[in-house]
Amino acid sequence: MALWGQGDPRWIVEEREDTKNVNNWHWSEVDASSSSKKFFKEKFLELSVTGTEGSVRVSEVTKCNGEATVNNRKGKVIYFYEWDLELKWCGKTAMSNDNITGKIIIENVSEENTEDEVDITTRQEKSGGEDSKLHQIVKQQLAPKCREIIGQYIQFLQATHGKQVVLPTKTAGQGINAVTTKPKPDSVNSIKKQMDAAVISKSGPKKTENVTHQRTEFSLKDTFKCRREELFQCFVNPDRMKAYLRGEADVDPRISGKFSLLAGAITGTYLEIQPEDKIQQHWRFKDWPADMFSSVTLTFKDTGSSTELTLHQTGVPQYSLDQIKEGWTRYYFQPIKMTFGYGAGSL
């Protein structure tokens, strides 16, 4: 208990008019849920982008579930929040006046994750040409802007609610500048586990735990001496996949269908399937943190004498870039050619 008249710094009522939470010693809390919802809705509804194929904007925040509090304990400001968000996007292409729509799903927004660790998934309502054109704009331009808003959120909490839980003191001065924020605990999201030496290999040395959170993307292109429909089946037909992977392939080739390859070493979800033309997947390696996914897009092009496959993968941990690129060539492209004879000969 604070001792009256004996210089205890927690009790200086005679020197203050408000007599409230002297030196910010006691726990205080502010509910920031309502203002957070307002922040998200205002910020996301401002987003719009224009590309060569058309323009897209966020038309509605369809889901904003979660809560947020800002707390003070012994002069330290601590932020707790957890949000799941869903946005509706709409737009038109240069070649069509149809109103094309889709979704942006934002998950795992919390004080334990940086904006780079938040999961952002984009979807289109219908498959096909014009819809896919706008969906590319959403993925490449609109989704990164959404991630920037998540990065601005903690600054909003500091500016809006930090001063509410911390009173000015005689020695520390005024407001939020006089306090510190909660350090992030070590967790599966802040200490990244490493992939194996190759993308589907279980052997080889692991990297140290001092790794970066940065994500990157890459593209690969290869040509196969086969018809487009034959190559397409190599990524959706479980029997074909078992043949060239030389291991298990549990595959449900439909939108939202799951896949698990090589006893769960690689797992994910089919997000889009355009027969003989395009496949988009959520894709992850088993050693990644549980909430980490990348996005894989496979595009198949008939060149007349062969099929050209283009692979684009985003959200790849920077430290795994070389291993993943090597893995696609070593464990997918080359075995497909060798197993089915697509590397030589004629159609």
C-alpha cells in the first residue's frame, strides 16, 4: 500500500488535483473495438486502383469481427487486438461494362503479427476472362494497399487511445511519449522455422532461427512436349501426381478443395480451376508456421507444337526462395517430363 507522507511515488495526491492513477501505477483499460471498426471501414472504403485492364475499388466491408483494447500498467501501454475482415471488391474492365465482383479476406490481424504476416486472400465471384483480368489487378495492386492499412492500424491505436490510458506525470511529461509499448513475445510467427534443404526433402541442415519475416515472389517458365490438357492433368489428377512424385497425392481438384502431397509435406487449397487454362492454389510447406501460406498460379498455353507452363508464386519467405524455385524444377517439372515422356518427341 502507498504510504502517506513518506515520499512513496505512487501517492502524491496532495500535488495533484485529479487524484487519479498517480504515476500511472494502476491498471487502466480503454475499449478500442468501436473506433477500430470505424477505422477499418473508413480506410478500406477509400481504396481504388486502376490498371491497363480496368479499375477496381472496395465497395463494402462485409465482415469486421474482433475486438481491441488499449491498457496501461505501471506506465506501460499494452495493445491487445484480434480481427478477421472481409471486403467486397467491384470493378469494370476496359472491354466490358459488366459489374464484376469478388472478395478480399484478411485474417490473423493481431498484436502478435506484423502486417507482412497477416493472411490476405483474394477471390473472384465468377471464373472467366474479364473477371480474371480484374482479379489480377486486385491481387497485384489492391491487396498490397490493404496490407498497408493493417500496418497503419497500430499507429491509429497509439494516436487515438494511448493518451487515454496514460496520465501526465511530474517527471515524465505529457502523453504517450512518456511510455513504452508491449514487446512482442517470441512465437511461431516471430521466429520462423526453416524449410528443409529442398522444397519437398526431409533431409539437410536447417537454417538458424534468426530469420527474416520478409516475403517475396518469383516466376518460372518451362515447355513440355504434350497437349495442354495432358499437362493440366498432371496438377489435378491424383494418379498422375503419384506417378511423377513417387509418393502419396490426396487431391480434391475443385474450388475450395484441399490437396496433400507426400504424406503432408505439401498442403493447400484450390482457389481457382479453369480447365486446361489456369490453376490457382493456396500452397504451403509443412515446416512453415501454421498461419503462413503462399499463392501459386499455374497458366497453361498451347504453342501449337508444345505446351508452355508459367508458374507465379507470391508470399514466399525470402529465406526459402532458392529452395522453392529449385524444388519446382527438380520435383515437378523434370519428373513430369521423365515419367510421361514430355521432354522430347512429338505430339
